[in-house]
Amino acid sequence: MCGRFDQSQTARHYANVFGWTDAVFDSESGPTTNAAPGTYRPVLHVQDGEHRVDDVFWSYRPRWAEGKIPITINARLEKLGSSYWSRLLKNGRGIVPAEGWYEWTGEKGHKQPWHIHRKDHEPLFLLALANFGPFEENRAEAGFVLVTDDASGGMLDIHDRRPVVMNAEDAALWLSPALTPQQALELARHAAVAAESFDWYKVSKKVNNASADGPQIARPLDDQDDEA
């Protein structure tokens, strides 16, 4: 799964790196090294032919599912073809840019956080699904989820699932309205950045606190004064 991510550059920086110098912004979110569910984060998407960067609530549940299905923050790639996700797969594809994400290992109460990132330190473009419409009863109606897949290779010793990350070119194709849902699903299955392109290191347990922020919590543990 992916329960936190490092989005420590500005939304405008990520849009420029993505090649969207013409993007329309409706984003006031500042950079954070510890983006948590239940917060608004910038999401890249295409709407009415425009390249847009909008702040979207990280957590999703459609209004009809209240009391039936829990609010979720991730969507399993193998389940994107289901009726639950079909509308968002057709009209709600997005990209969440980031520097990395966090996973935890160890026993409950003693879990160690890790920062996972590209070896070349290029930005990550995480596949997302979102309802970009307004909410009427609760914020999760108009939220987003990150698409996850089975981890592979050496990443299994960190976590058994990971967000689907694409290079900028494939991520732009994921956003294209010309892509059918089935084509988008096939792209997600076959164009993800390979596990061997990632590296990871231990970080301070300060990241366990969702309100903690600042560049120090994303640094390798060996570069920090303590683990608290």
C-alpha cells in the first residue's frame, strides 16, 4: 500500500518537469515531505482539453457507498476493471507527482519507516483515480486514491505492494482522454517503472506522526541526530 508520500516540491515545479508549462492551477497546497491521507494534495489531470493541477482530498468513497464500503486511500490495480472503479477509470485518471513514498517494516509498536525513491532521484509520477467533481455530503466524495500493484524483486522485503509509478511520457498517456479504460488498464499493467529502478533507506520515526513535516524527516536516518 501507500499511506504517506514525499511531495517536497511545489505543484508548479512538478507541472513544469512534466512539460505542462500551460497548466491551469487551482492549487494552494504547499510542499510537504509527509503527505498524509485526509489532506488536499495537487493532482495533475486533463479536463475539457485543459492541463489542470487541482488540490484534491486524499481519500475516496462515493456517496452511494457510505455505510457499505470503507473510505479508501489506494485502489488495487487488479480490481480497476470492477464496476466500483469503472467511472473513475474512464473519466477520473490523474497523476500525483512526488519525490518518494514511505513504507514501514517491523512489529506493531516498533515499526521502522523507509523512504522509497528512484535511484536517479527523478520525480515519481504516481497513478491516481479521482472524482474531480464537487462533494455534497462529505469530502471523500470528491477525493483521490493511488493505484497500487504487487511489489516485485527486492522490494518484497519492504512491503508486498507499491504505488504504480510511470515515467513522464507514459504518465501523460495515462491522462489522455483518447485512451479507453481498457487501454489505460493495459498501460498501468505493463508500463510501470521497474522495481530495480528504486532505492530506499531508513528515516526517522518522526514520520509516524502525520503532522510532522520538514526536510529532516525525509533524510537517511544516519544523517539525523536521533530516531525520535
